[in-house]
Amino acid sequence: MLIMRRRAGESFLIDGEIEIEVLEVSGSRVKLGIVAPESVQIQRKETQITRDENVSAAGSVGRDKIFSLLESVALGSTRIDVKTLTAAKPLTPKDT
Amino acid sequence: MSRIQTKCFGEMSYSQDSVFEFPNGLPGFEDERLFVFLSQPATHPLMFMQSLARSSVCFILLPILAADPNYQLSLSAEDLEVLRLSSARQPRIGTEVLCAAMVCTAGEDRPHPTVNLLSPIVLNLQERIGIQAIQTLSGYSHRYPLLARDRQPELAPCS
């Protein structure tokens, strides 16, 4: 990993066309300004992680997986009674 | 009652009370705005978040406190606004909001099922609005193993 020290008001360039400027530093927070071509996708890393995990989760869903999943849930949740957690919810779908 | 073709249970009927709008969609599923939430005694405590528009899109959810009894939800001002909740305080899980973790079942790269504690699904039960609320500063894992319940939450590999 390249490590670079910059102060507020200073910037750096990536590939000559993406500019990242440190706008403000306050405590543990840093405010950055980014100038990049429209074709460059910019997102928070945790959004990318969430996207990948959502795609994996959706792809992993199948009727045949539910039984073994219920076993895992039963094994893992001996400490608390999960029934009390969902008692208040007004979700009322009816099975056919 | 309306009817819907579900991914896991074939055709089911549902009431409009169980349809939630996700104004921002979900990362990776930005176009899916309406989900039906299904729960049945046979699959308790799991819930199924079925896309209304695409029967092939369904997520399995576990109430977040079942995954981690000490889970601390922290919603940003923007999240609270989308959910139409007061910005003065955090909502109570179970009464004001339903908070659930997305489950990824075991597969080739995953020996055990995992839950995503980094990005819980949060529902305003009154307004029937939902978001996926990424917990940026929490350190919660996006791949928390469902079996190893005594382990401390891992630090997510991002900062």
C-alpha cells in the first residue's frame, strides 16, 4: 500500500485525471473532494461489500437450503427465545 | 389478498400490509423497490424478503437480535429521514422498527451460513418503508458465521 501524507487543502492525482483533495480534517473524520471523469465509478467500500454480499445472499437462496439453515439457527440461538423478538411485528402473510 | 409467485414456496397469497417500499433499492438490486415480507411457523424465525417484481429475487432474513442479542443499531440522519422516523433518537428494535440480518446460506466458498451484520435491513413497521442501513463505524462483520455464536464480532475489513 502506498502511504502519502497530505494536509487539508492539498491534493493528489491518480492516473493524471482523478484528483482527490483533502478538504477538511477534524478529529477522526476526513472530508475528501473527488474530481474524476464520469466513467469512473466511485462508492464507499462498505457499499461495494454490501453489494457483493447481497448478490451472494440472493444467489444462495433456495428451497432446499432452508431446512439445514433452520438447524443452524436452532443450534446458534439457544441463549435467547427468538419468539419474543418477532411477536410485535404486524407481518401477516398467509401460507397457501 | 393478492397472489405472488415466490422463489421458495411457489405461489402464495399476501396482504398489502406485508409489502414494504425500499425507496433506494438495495446495493446490487437498485431497481427492486417493493418487497413482500413472508414468515411462516414452519420456517420461524426466518423471514423471506421476496421481490414483488421479480420472483427470482428473494432474500432470507434473521431477526438481528437472534443473530446477536447485543446488536447496537445506529441509523444516520439520512437513514432516519428515509424511514420517516424522528431524528432525535435511535428507534427501538422490535417495536418501532424491525431489524433483520440478511442470511447467505452455505456454499462452495462458505462452509457455514453467514449473516450480514454490517448492512441490516431496517423496516418502519408503521409506514411500511425499508432500507438497508450500512453500519459504517460499527466494526460488524458482513460475514458473521451463524454457528460460532460465542465468538466476538469480527472487525470488518474496511475502515
